[in-house]
Amino acid sequence: MPDPRKTAGEVGRIMSILHKWGVHTVGDFAALDRKDISARLGPEAVRLWERAQGKSMRLLKLIEPPESFAESFEFEHEVETIDPLLFMLRRFLEQIAIRLQAIYLVAQELTLRITFDNREQYERCFSIPQPTNDVDLLFRMLHTHLENFQSEHPIIAIALEAKPTKPAPQQFGLFETALRNPAQLSETLARLVALLGSNRVGTPVVEETHRPDAFHLEPFAWNFSPPSTPAEPKSGAALRRFRPATNASVLLEQNKPLHLRSAKVSGAISKKNGPYLASGNWWDVQTWSRAEWDLELNPGELVRCHADESGWQIDGVYD
Amino acid sequence: MPMSPAGKSTVFTTDDFASCAMSYVELHAGSAFSFLRGGSFPEQLAETAAELEMPAMALLDRDGVYGSQRFAMAAREQNVRPITGAELTMEDGAILPVLVENRAGYKNLCGLLTQAHLRSEKGKCSVQWSELAEFADGLVALVGEAVCFPRDANSVAYSSENRAQFLIDAFGCENVFVEIQRHFLRGKERINRPLVDLAAHYRLSILATNGVQYAKPSGRQVADVFTCIREHTHLDAAGKLLTQNAERHLKSDREMRELFRDLPEAIENTSRLAERLTFSLENIGYEFPSFPVPSGHSMDSFLRTIVWFGAQQRYTAVSAAVKRQLEEELALISKLGFPGYFLIVWDIVNFCREHDVMVQGRGSAANSAVCYCLGITPVDPVSNHLVFERFLSESRKGWPDIDLDLPSGDRRESVIQEIYRRYGKHGAAMTANVITYRGRSAAREIGKALNFSPSILDRFSHLFASGDFPHTLDLQSQIEQAGLPKEHPRMPAFIDLYQAMYGLPRHLGQHSGGMIICQDKLSSFVPLENASMPGRVVAQWDKDDCEDLGIVKVDLLGLGMMSVMQDALELCRERGRPLDLAHIPKDDAATFEIMQKADTIGVFQIESRAQMATLPRMKPKCFYDVVIEVAIIRPGPIQGDMVHPYLARRAGREPVTYFDPRLKPILGRTLGVPLFQEQMLKIAMVMADFSGDEAEELRRALSFHRSEVRMNKVSVKLRAAMQRKNVAPAVIDKILQSITSFALYGFPESHAISFAILAYGSAYLKVHRASEFYASLLNNQPMGFYTPATIVKDASRHGVKTQPVCVQRSTWNCAVVSDETVRLGFCVVNGLRHEHADELVRQRQDRQFDSLDDFKRRVAVSKEELRALAELGALNCFTDHRRAAMWRVEEAMHDDLLARSTSSSPLKRMNISERVQADYETMNLTIGPHPMKLLRERLPNVWRAIDLAQAQPGASVQIAGNVICRQRPGTAKGFVFISLEDETGVANAIVDPDVFERFRLMITEESFLLIEGDVQNSENVVLIKTRDIRPLAHEQLVGSESHDFH
């Protein structure tokens, strides 16, 4: 069996030579002599020539267009409430589930597209943690999302598409625990996202930046990744961070802190180190800049605080 | 022995700064010449140091002294004493800052850097710890964080104690300082405390520095972008690679004392050490090599002898004027100690002559009768009334400037290699050429760092392929056009960065021809490093820096046209109709006729679109007209609004007037319009009583186009002097405007004469030795303004027929068959290797090929090369037509004992359009019909280029053709000129800025255009003022490449 990629390159080479020869039609090509073709262009060209001559036989292969698992609907009137949407979506899901079941597939991803009257489109992709055809479960997922969905424009069309996959039983390791109900987890996450916003739900990841305590959230994923190598122990006293940082009032003398007052710690400052200046993201609107201080308060308490554009805040206390 | 002219300048002494003693001195600062590390020009650092009232400052660029001279110049002007040093990249990644104490130290630093650079590939440098001791004398080492705790170190074999002990052993205890830096960073004291302990342990002095990377805090942004470029990342992903804050800027004495309140001696030590570092770049001890003279001669007497001998050869009778001139020049040359320089240049010129390399001195050397008699220049300054002072004067600092034009390519390389051979790898070097961030390169790198999408950057590159166009679109609009919305949050950062990075050095290249040589090791005066070109060594300074330091340079410039002319003259000699350029008639009517008709494709200098547009107005009738023609199309005269007055006066439409009656003798030859630099100097001398010194300052400002400040300074002086002489204010303004316009591109008359000789010579060859001229022009491509396709068509319009490439007849070069016929050589065939073509010719010389099989058997060309030869018709000698050859070349070769019968080709002949297409695909030219001819019938409304002269001015016409040239001269206020070639010639269109912006992408990308517009006809120069542009899309249209926006 010839390598199809190699064959494609070979055919390209042959076509380029034929083009330069002024052979532009199948008829012109078929009119050439087989021996001449063989001597000049090689066996692949002979195969093409035989095909052009109608001498070679090839069974037709039935190529079926890929089954589509998509449904869509254009509303006659503009829709401004959620109920008609949910009604249509349930029907879509039922149709799609029947079609998937018929060929022993399950949905692993749903894509929802909503078209507004200004022709803008909203698209949302739902990844299904445990691929399924359970209409109720899938519907709950969509419902949860749409519960808090708001738009400035009325809706004129809706579409739903499922990405199919083969149902595969999952085998866990001996000591790994499977989620008892991945669908339930997914739904819970979706509810949280709907409630809090997508930027406030997920797994916090520390950012590689000079901005202290900076992190972002990555979508929550249930996986069994091995624990990363332990970070090198840091020298010096450990900082017990307040999250969020506590607002504070600081009395300054010649631009240096003299007295600190806050809900958590207060007192006159007996010793201070700083300022430690840090700034970043100067290239866009997220620009930040802060001056940090380590302060020793009279009762012997060590605190870290900083001043930025919003005022003074206490980052934490040292053990 | 000549003394370095720079050596005459005042040297700073520490006493000068006694009053400022004990102030903080920054002893560790890097500029943008640390390449992708520092964010400021050396000049900006010097300026800020002066603002901060710093008495002295050291510049330590990474692995070199690239910016030291510029820094020293600027610092001295600001009354800041410059200190030299460098940061050395050590073999294990540690960075060792060293400061130069005295001349021995400087020599050692240059030697060490040269040694480390020359054993590394270009752009890399790594100093071995073991070689430090050898070069330590006169240097002071700083032991700091980058030495003891290197961030990128690939070896931790040494502890900080070991390292300190090692440096003490190498440099001596008093020459090692412990460097402490404080940047308001948490954890920094964990590094500084051990360093303070280290100093105490070894009894070393502590030195406060700020490790400066930019002059002002805003420079941090550029430094961060440079980090991204260096690390191949973008700002969003760079994370902790970026700096934590913007504290690495120059700080005042008060700020630094506040920072080092607990270590006041660290501040005091900076000024103490600065006092010790007395080295100044003003006197590096450079000496030009002496010239070996016959016994019984001094260099003076030998020069005198050969000059008088030359005078007898050059002049039929040496007149009193010539005698006087030569005596004056020789006396001055002797007084200034320059005879060795003249002898060495004379020697190089002799080498060229002996080795059959055409050579011609250009530039101000043409003002010298000595240079003329030595055969260095072809211009007789006495008969041309040229000013010797423009070349050499007693008040002039620095060496005289002799530039030699040589044929580009192998011949010039042979001269360069001969100089390396004579002076050694450490004795001669090319001067550097600093490649800077400009236009597209700056925008692209900034865009990448700001994480813009590649599609925006690609679109920007396509739209603004041709550089900076501030005429019609500001930068924000440009990037908006490329797809970045106006309100994009990073747009302000992009604009700021672009302005900050514009002009900053990007990397070091080599100057096209500037060579510096010296008596001893050149590497004692300037570090040398490998160029990317094999066999070339480049100095770390550019030609202006070398000139400022009194290092003599000889410019060996390659001119494609000299190569063409030399080749053409050789062909003439071989064909038995020799020509001596020195003796061709200077008043040849036919030569002036083609100039007057602007029929100058292929002619040196006057072939550009702008020159062609001026020629019919200028109508050159004598050699001096050509000199003016060469000089007139220059940014200088155009900016000064000087071209039109000259042409109008010449045509008699405007009276000849002078700014002042006293200027009549100076400006008489140019009808009252100042066109040459010499005239500017004379105006200053007459109208402002400028002395030789001041005129010299003006000359330097005129040719020193990198400093506006210098120009402004001279202008102020000039204005004041003219006011003192009661010159009318309006006249002062006019004179100053003419003079400042020259600052962009000063053009000396002597230079114009040298170029005019080549322009006239090449035009003469084009007229009288057309076949030799065109063959040589084709053999030296790429060069000039036009592609081979255009040259072939031009040849045919001049009755020179071009024969196709043929394996039985062609050689590598295009050859002259007869006075009217040129045979194309293999050099025009795309993808055919030179050695394969040579092998082909060798085989053919043994025995002619008797068949295609014979050819295939004996010549080892690749299948692709064979296919190309068949396709372009080079194998037609064996077959009936091209496709028959293409049919045959695909046959596999068999070494059968019995001859095989080969079937005849069943393929159809190529038709004309197929042949033209095949020609362009394989040679980028065609000797068949122009592609436009094939389309002509389908374009009934389109005018042919040749017919445009008959069009009524103001009439609306369409023109179409292959775009052979797009130009947007900086002086044309955003107007674009497009040249379209059709089968009859070249039509020119002018596009106003609005229309250009509307069709920008189409104009820059399409190779065939149809342009509709109104006819403008001014003195037989026809231009179409564009209204509408359409791409001329057709499958038959395959054209040559355009020569764009040069």
C-alpha cells in the first residue's frame, strides 16, 4: 500500500511536469503513449494514465457524509424570556439523543449558539465530564447556564450541536478514586459559574510575576496529576497572609510610616525596612505599582504592608 | 611621525573636577550599545548625568566599547568626564565589570575583548578566567552580584571568596572593588551583606553603583521589551524575566547617599576611584602606518618626487597655477604629517592598477592636485576651480578623507583581502555599521513583545513594506490600518515604545567599504570582532567614531557600475575596438542626446525616475551640466527648494539673481543657486567672515548627518556672524535655509564631478559600445534601478538583439556576438549552479555536444537544472522546439550496448505567451514580446508608453504595464511615483497621498497595474496624475520584480 502522502507529492510533481508540457486535459494525457509515460514519469504516472484511459478498474467506495448532530430554529417573533428557549432546547436534546443512540454514540460536548436581532451571536461550549445521552442531565446543564443568562438584545434564533464520541468505560488506578457523579460535579460548577461569574470559579494558579500573591483561576479539572516537586524552602520568617489584604491607616513622617492602625493589627512602628518597590503590566490597563514595607510594631509584632494607588493595606503578619 | 590629530585636543585632568570631588559618580552604566540590554543612547546618559550634576560617569557596555566614543563626545560637551569600561561575559556566564584606569588598561581591554570575540562566532563573546591576569594591567575590576552570584551561570565551581581571591591575584588588591547595588528590592540585602563581609575579609573597598540600564525611569519599558526580544517571548509570558521596578536609572548624589546612608564610604569611594581613572579616549595613541620609502628618501621627499613625476604625466605642460597649487598642497601635507597617508593610498591605487582593478578616488580628494597627480582621482582640480580647503586645511582636525570607488564584487574583495594581508588580522578592520531599529523592524519587534496577533504584524509589514511613511499617516493610523483598534488598551504603549526605540542600535553590521589600518596592532585601539562574512574582521566603532578619534579610514566602496564599465572595456579590447575612458571625447553629441531624451536606463546615477524627469528639462549640453544633473537630484537641494529655481533660470523663465552681489563669483556657475557644499563654505566665509576653523566646523556639521544639535549650533553662529556684518534678515534666512537643507545630504562638487565622469562614461558606452555595455550590465546584476527584463527590452529598443541561452554557445556570462547582438549567458538562468555551468563549458571546449543524450551523459547537471534549460530553450539546438527538449530530458538515461530508438515528441510547441511565461519563470526576463504586447488587443483604451507624448495635457487616459519601480521620496510630501513598463517603454504615474492610502495594498503588492488619470506634460516629461488604479489580472501576465522604495 503506497503512502498516501508520498503519492500526493508524486502526483503534484507529475501534474507540474504535465502542465509545463502543455498537457492540460485528461484527453491530452490519455493520448500519450504508455511506454513514454513510464520511461519519463514513472509508475505513478502510469497508474494515472491507465485511469485516464479508462483501463483500470476501481471499486467505488461509499463515503457517507458525517452524521450531523445539530438542531436549530429561527423564531418567528423575537424572544425575550427563557421559557421558549428551554422548550426548544429540550426538543433539540431529545432529537439529538435519539440519533446518537441509534448509532451507539454519546455526547461529549454541546455547543449552544444564540443569535440576537442585531445578528451578533453568543456561543457557549459545554464539556460533558462523563459523556452521556441522558436528556435530563444534559438539559439541566443548559438550564443552569441559561438561568442567569442576560442579553441586551432579543433572541431570533437558537442552535444546538453535539459532538459525539464512543461510550468508553473508564478504568481507574487501584488507589485512585473516581468521582461518584461527574455530571453532578459539572452541574455544581456550572451553577457556581452562573452565580459568581466564570472568572471566580476554578483552580487558583500562582502567576509567574513580580506582583506579590498574584494568581489566576484555571477551569477546574478532575485529574490525577502527580504532585509537583516541592518548592524550595524559603529563608526568613514565614508570612501569614491576610486574604484579602486588610485596609489600614498609616501615619507618615517624611514619607516613612510612623504609626499603623487597622482592624487586625495596630500600634506605633518601632522599626521598619523598605520600601520595596515593584510595578508591572505597564503595557496595558492592568498596570500596577506598589511600595512594600516590613514594620515592627511596638508590641513586637512584625507585619508586612504596602501602599498602592488604593491606599495602605496589610498583607500579613510574620510568624 | 604623524601625530594623531585627535591627540591635539585638550585632555581632561582630575583637577578640572576638583571642585566636584566626593560627589557620587556612576561607575557602572550600560547604554543601548549593550545590544538588547540598555534602553538609552549614550548621549541620553551623558545628558542626564549632566542634569544630575554628576562630575564624571563610566559607560560599561556589554562585551565592548561600542558606545564609548559617542558617550565620551556627548559627556565632554556636557562637562561630564567620561570614563571607559566594559562588562565582560565570562566563560561560565558570570558578568565582570571592568574600568579603564590608563592607556595600558585601555590597550589591555581592547586586546582582551578582541581575543574573546575573534575566537567566538559573530555576536558571541566569552572571556576565560585564566586569561584575565594577562590583560589585567591598568584595569579595575568590580566584584558584585553578577560575579559572585551570577544568575545565568552554568558553573558554580567557585565560591564568592574564591572568586574574589582570584581577582585580587589577577588585578591586585587595590584594583578590585566590591560593588554594591540597591534597587529597592526585597531580598537584595541577602546578597549585599555577604559582599560587605567579603570586602571586610579581603580589605577591599566598597563601591556603590546603580547598575544603570537607562537614563530615566521611563527607559525601563524599552529594557523590558529588549528582554522579550532577547528571550524570544512576549511581555505577557515573560513573567519574572522582566525587571521588578524602574530603579536602574541614573540617580543623583542625594538619592544615592540616602540609599547608602549606612555605607557612606561606598559613595565616597566612587569619586576617589573616578579620580584614579584618568584615561581619556581623546588620546589613544593611534598612529597611522608609515610607508617604506627607498633609501635616501624621507616620506616627504618621496611623495614630492612621485607627485612631480605624476604632474608631468597628467599635464602636458605644468602651468604656474598648477605648480603653485602643488607646492602649497605638498607644504601643507608635510606640515600636517600626512605624507605617509597619501603614499599608502597611492600604493593601494597602484595595487589596483597592477591587478587590473579599475579605481577612482571620489569625495573631497578630488579637490586635491596632489591626488590628481598621484592618479588617485581623475579630476583636475586646477582647471575645475575646486577648493583645496574642502579637502585639507591647517585648521582641520582629523585625517583627510580619500574614498576609493572600486568595481563591486570579487575585484573589490581582492583589494580588501590584500590590505588584510599587508597589515594582518589585528592590524586592519572594516568599520562597523550600526543597524538600528527603524520603521517596520521597530514596529514588528514591539508588536511581538506586546503580544499582538501575527496577522496584525504581517499586515503591517505588507502595508508598510517600504519603511517609514510619516508623510500621510501617523504611526497610530498605520497600526490601525493593520488591524489594531484605536481603543486597544496597548495602543498607547505601542506608540510610546516606538518613539523610545526608534533609532536605538539593534546589532552591529559592517560598513560597506570603510577600512581602518594602523602601525601596530589595531586591536590595541579598538576591539575587533568577526563579521558574518568569512575572512572579514570588523571594528566596534562606526566610521564617524573612528574619524572623531583620529583613526584613519580608507573607504573602499564597491560600485556596480565600475564593474560594468571595466567588464565592458575588457570586452571592447577583446573584440578589437578598444576604448580608453580617460580619452573619450567630452562633447559627444550622441551621448548628450540620449541624456536629453532621458533615454538613460542603465546609465550610472542618472537612470532613476527622478533623474529621468529632470533630464529633459535640464537638457545637458556639456560635461558640467552632467555634474549639476548628478547633484541636483538630492535631498539637500530639493529640501532647500533649490531645484526648480535652477531649472527655471536655466530655461530663462526666471532671472538669475544672487542672495548678495558678493556671492556672484561663487554662485555664478550654478546661476545663483547654491548646489554644492563648497559653495556653502565659501558663502559662510564671504557673508559671515567664517575662519578656516569655523568653515571646518560647518563642513563637519554638513557631513555629520547624525547630529542635528551640531547643525543647530553652527547655524546660530552663522546667523550671529551675518547679523554682525549687517546682512539683511531676509538674506540671512535664505542663506540659512539653503545651508541647513544640506545637513541631510551634503554633496561636494568634487564628488559630483567624480560621479559625473562615471555617468558620462557609462552613457558614452551605451551609445558607442552598446552590445558590450548591455552584456556587462546583465553580467553584473543585481544592480541599479532596473531588472534584467527591463535592460533586455531597452537593449532591443537600441538595436541590440539578445540571443537566447544555448548550451552549445553560451558561457556563464552574457557574451557579445556582434556589434548588434548579445548572447545571454547561464548567469541569467534561475537555479543553475555556477560550477555546473563551468563544467558544461569545459566539456564543450573538449568536444561539442553532438546530441541531447551526449549532453546529458557528459554534463552533471541536476534534473531541475536540465528541466529549466529545456524550458527556456537552451536545448533547442538538439530538438525542434522547447517542449521536444522537455520531453527528452525526462527520459531516464540507460547505458545500453545497443542504441535505443527514442520516440519523437508528441508535445505541442509552446505558443508565444507560453514561451514568455516560461522565460520569466526560468530567467526573470524574456527576449520575446513584452507580456503587455500579448494583451494589447484586449486593452483598446489603454495608451502605449511611447504614445503618451502626443496626449493632450489634462486629457484623461489609461496606462497599463508591469510595475518596475515604486518610489516615495522623503522629499515628495507623501507622493508616490510608479513606473509601468509596456512593450514600447516606460510610463510614469504620480499618486497623491489620498489615492495612495486608498489603494495602498494594491499598489505595493500587484505586479501589473492599470492606472487611469490625467496627463501632465511639462517640458516633454509626461506624468499621469492618478485617479483610479486597478490590478491587471491575467493568467498570461508574468512579469519581473519591481525595484521599490529604495
